[in-house]
Amino acid sequence: MVCTMAFLRALLRTARMVRHSSPLSAGPAADDAVLLDAPDERLSPALVAAALGDHEPAAKLLATTRDAADWENRDRYLDRLVAFARNRDGWLVDWLAAAPRDPDALLVKAELSVRRAWESPARAERLREVAPLITAAADADPRDPVPWRLALDHARGTHATHTAFESLWEQAVRRSAHHYGCHVAALRYLSAAWYGSHRECFDFAEQAAEDARPDSLVQALPVRAAFALLLDSQAAGRTTSVLEERIDAAADLAIRLSAAYRPGDPWPAEVRNLLAYVLLARGRWAEALHQFHLIGRHATSFPWSSVSDDALGRFLDARDGARLQAASPTPLRNRADHGRPRGHYA
């Protein structure tokens, strides 16, 4: 496997070419129709109200997910609300003043505090200081797995031992055995960048996917492991010892997951963006282009922000490059002998 960065540079060059060439065929959404991390119809009113200083729609949205035990959407909406609160938190301050024991307000407060602690040069110390906020959020609704996802992220930053992490993991899966966010938190802990290895990541991800429902986002864990491997290989300037066919198998599984959702659906958008990246890195142009069609206007920060300060620009360039390569009689290849390696070590 060649260095992913070299591949992406080549891809960007072809993207510049296609922007100045005639259209090849009817394609995905026009550039100006693509939105980065566009909120869905439930989240959008809550963000607009928060911008105006009104916390009520956000409170109602999170309360609805809690009442319905809709833990996946709860975690997703929490992520977006906290991202907004990082720069404008007046609505959250008012919410906590009005309802200091509200389980949803406590959860937003805990997540926001953890994110701010992660940004501190004294990360581990700051994270330990905010630990009581996670406990308060977990105690506020013992059914909710989302505070335990937060606890898993917190444990990674405080250098928790494997034993301590396993104890938190047990609490998380008791509440929701296939919660995607908790599985992603565990995958990060097991990553080569933290306390594990690429092989451990793949082992965990593949087993979790095997145990999950066919339409569960947990099916995307192996492709997340593949992405981490590709990114690490790029940064280190070396090839990987993990079988290339394992990366391709992860992509194949994510393709089947993507097919279970309608085109343009915002729910699997991040998985589709991630899958498109991995398919491009494997030289699987036509399959990547198909994912861009399914993505439609729903570009997501992850994974593009991991390789560029301009996530939307990188998404558009990658999409255009895939379109050009898929239509080319002699596409760029990520290996000299064939476009999709099979069955041997990289």
C-alpha cells in the first residue's frame, strides 16, 4: 500500500482538473448544495433557538430521546448541541439555573466540561476535576448509556488502566449492548494511538460487528479501524503489517450497511463519508463514487477534518477526484499491479 498522503495529493490534483473540465455525467449534489454537518429536522429548531438564547427546544429534544430510550439519537444530538455550546453557552447556563437537576442539562454540562478539559495542556488533571460531573449525569438517569460513553472517553484521557476501563465498559453495555458511541469510545481506547494496536482494534471491531444487528451502526466499526490504520500508515510513512484484505472486508461490510439506508439519509452520513475515504484509499473509485451519490448533500467533518483544516473543501475535492477516476479509462491505482489488492500483506 502506498502512503495515503501521496495518494490524496494525487487525488487532489485530479480534482482540480475535473473542476475545470466539462461534466462527465449526472452526479452527486452540486457543490453549493453540500452542507457540512447539516442538522436534521429535529435538531435544527433546537440549534436555532439556542442561538437566540432559548434552551427549551433543546431540553425538549433531549427529554424526548430519553423518554423513548432513543440512545443513539440522544448521543448524536448531544454531540451537536455541545459543539454549539463550546462557543455560545448562555442558553445552557440559563437551563442549568432553571433546572439544576435536569438529567439532560447535566449531561450537556458534563460533555461540554470534558471537551474543554481535553483541550487543556493539563488534560489529565483537568479531566479528573470534571469527573464528578459525569457521575452526576449518570446518576440522574441510571438507564442512560450516554454518560457511560462519556466516562469511557474520560478514562482514555486520564490514562485509566485496562481493569478500570473494563469496569466502565461493563456498565455501558448493561444499559445498551450495541450502543454505537460506547463502541467507538472503546475502539479509540484500543487504538495504536492510545493503549492498544491496530490488530486489537480490528479484532474488537470485527467481533462487535458480528454480534450486532445488520442495520446497526456498530457494523461500521471495522471501517473505523481501517481508517485509523490508513491514517497511521500515512503519518509514519510506512506500510502496515495488517492484511490489506482485512481493510477491504471492513469496507465491504460498511457498503452493505450503507445499502440498508435510503440515499441522502443524514443518519448514516458520517459512516458513508468514512467509507468513501477508505474506498478512495483502496483505489475503489466506482464504489467510492456510489457512496458520494448516497451521501448527497450531507458531508460530515469526520473523517475529512482528520486530514485537512478545510473539511468541506477536502470532501468536495475527494468527490470530484473519485468522479474523474471512475470515468477514466486509465485511473490512478494505489498499487502498480492492480487497483484492489487481495490476500497478502501490504
